Amino acid sequence: MLAAPGTAATNPASITALDVIELQIGYTTILARYYKPVAPRALVDGARTGIVAELGARGIDAHLPYTPQRVDLYRGGDLIAAMVFGSLARYGARVDAHRLIQAALGGELAALHDPYSVLFHPQQFRKFNAFLGNEKIGGIGAIVSFEAARGGAGIDRVIAGGPAEHAGLRAGDVIVAIDGKPVTAIGGQGLRDALRGRIGTTVRIAATRDGVRSTYAIVRAEIRDPEATVARFGDVGYLGLSRFGDRAGTEIVDDLADLQAHGARAFVLDLRGNGGGYGDEATAVASAFIASGPIFTTRERNGAVSISNASGKANFHAPLAVLIDGDTASAAEIVAGAIQDDGAGTLVGTRTFGKGVVQSVYPLPDGSAFKVTTARYTTPKGRDIDRVGITPDVIVTEAPNAKRGDPATDQQLAAALAAVGGPTAPPTPAPPTPAPPTPAPSASAPAAAGT
């Protein structure tokens, strides 16, 4: 247990009960849950380093007691508390009690020398949750793709009940101007920002349908940024996944069904640049392509083993290629590894990042949190890919001039399409041409924006 501030010299008013709880949670959780054995002395040393740094930032040249050579499990917490309370007693109003505790906890995490075990301050934790929880934003409720050849942004899908649908926009319409500015001048990179904005504000959109131009005044409403993007290249469906937030599995399953309903007979799953997210969502995504069996296995320090199995609801019997690169990590590697081990698809691209460990997040009373590595994971065939990565079945490096989503320049995408028998890129880079009215390979870029 941690010692509580028990003397008047400590100035109890400067530290709250929640602060003491936070200090205790940090030490005991790291000690018990970190995926490798941790010496209590290392955590005490780390806390000491953090406290000294915080005091130094306040202009205080602090000299704290050195950590004893031997620190038992329970004494470590008391030593950390003593450094915090002693600093408060000595330096009083010159220091902030809560910042001192956060510095101690940050120091303990730093002592692990683990880039994945970190402290989130409240604002950072809110952003972290917003990213994985599909942050709600103001937009028109449509999935659009910039199409330079058509002089605008094609609407791939309108969200049911959203502002775009109420205004009369439909999938297949092409947005040619936003608030009077041509989409060609806005460009693909600025498209999302141009359509998004504060909830309740109005955006004026000019769009064409069958060659007829119309203007719509649309009031932005609260929407959720989609994790998956969709495109078609002939009869090959493309599914791009940006992260494994709380809707990754649902979106992939829905988009997969929609592509199949529109005649897709093969698929490309793009996990390039996907840094991961929730393990449960990795299982849900992999379960869309793998009928049964394990997706991944986790092993904790205490020997506990947990197997995450496919849901058994997959209704998928089609050629599949999965795009990966050096930024494909964590949950994205879980999916890629499971598909490769199962033989459900062909991996195309370059070796993945190599993050074979799992983190757990522990919220703290003040709205902050810390993330700690708590387990290793292996693929269904028992491969440990940590710091090794996953080697694709077909190795294709990305060309310097590649425009992702355009098979004319995106050689990795072209190779993935070829792997499933789809349309391939021309031998030399060339701008995409407008798709003719009869079914043909689509040149729309899959880097769609949820707006």
C-alpha cells in the first residue's frame, strides 16, 4: 500500500485522495500487468527521474534520496509516495501536487523502455478515444472520392437519413463545386475539409447528374467518420481500412455485402498505413474472410492464454488480396497474419511493421490514462511477429510517384488486382480516363472521404 500524507508539513490541502489513488493505481498496475517481469527498484528509479525532471522544470535543483539496492514488492510504492510527499513538504507552493504525481507515473512508464507503454494526459486521452471511437463531426453525410478525370468528386454512397440524402443527392452524382470553388481547384487533399465544418452551418454544393448541374444548400449535421472506404475496379471490390476503431468490423461486413450485391467477384483489402486499434475489431474484420478457427492468441506474463476465434459467420468464397506495408501494424497485422495462415488470401506489398504485443488502457480519476503492454500475440500458426513483421506472398515496393488508389501509378494495387484476376495498370503511368457507360474498370480513387 502507498503511504498517505499524514503530517502537517506535507500540506494535505495540496494533494487529494484521488491523487493518492492515482499514484497507487499506477505502481501496482504496472507491476502486476506488464507483460515482462518488472523489478520494483526499476519503477522507483523511473519515478525518481520523473519527479526530478518536473522539479527541474520549476527551477528547483532537487536532490532526492537514491533508490536502495533492494526494493521489495510493497515497499516500492511507499518509496515513490515518500518522494512525492517529501517534495511537496520541502518546496510547497513552488510545485503542483498533481503534476508531480503525473511526473512520477510517467517516469515509471518510461523506465519500461517500451514505446507502447505511455501516459495520456486528459486532452490526449480524449483524442485517443475520439480516433478509435469514430469522432463525431459536422458534415453532409456522404462518402466521396476525388476524380480528377471527371472534374469533381464522385459520391460513392450517401448515408441513410443524412443531410445529403434529405437534400436529394444520390450515389453516382458528381460534386463539381463547393461554396463556389471548383472541386478541381480544391483537390483531393482539401476535399474533406471543404465539406466538413461546424454542425449547423450551411455548405453550398454544385453537382451534376446525367450531365445536368444542380445546386444544393446543405446544413451540416453530426456524422461519424467512416473507417472503411470502398471502390470498384471492374468486377473487383476494393475495401480500404484506415484503422480498427469501434466500427471496423461492422463497416467491412456491410461494405463487403454491398460490393457482392453489385457484382464484385473478387476483393482487395487495403491495410497499408493502418496502425491498428482494437483487437476485438481485428477479429471481426478477419471473421469476414475466415470461416472458422483462431484469429490470434494472446499470452500474458502469468501464463494465461486467450484464443480469439472467428465468429463463424463468414459468407465469403472469392479471391482475396491484402495490401500491406511497413506502416501496417498491430491489429492490422493480426488480420493479415490470420488471412495468410488460413490461406484465405494473398498478401501483397512490403513487410509489415512488426508489433506483436497487446496494450491495455487504464483510465485515471482525473481524466488521464496510461497504456501498458500486457501480452504478446501470435498468429493462428503460432508465429511471433514482434519486431519481425509479416512478409507478403508477393513483394512489391511502392513507386515514388505512386498515387494510392490509381492502378496506373500504384504498383502495389495493380499487383493486388492482378493477384485476384482483376484489371491491371497500363505499362507506363498515365492519368485515369473517364469510365464509359458500359461496365468497365473504375478509375475512382479509393481514398474516399466521409463527409
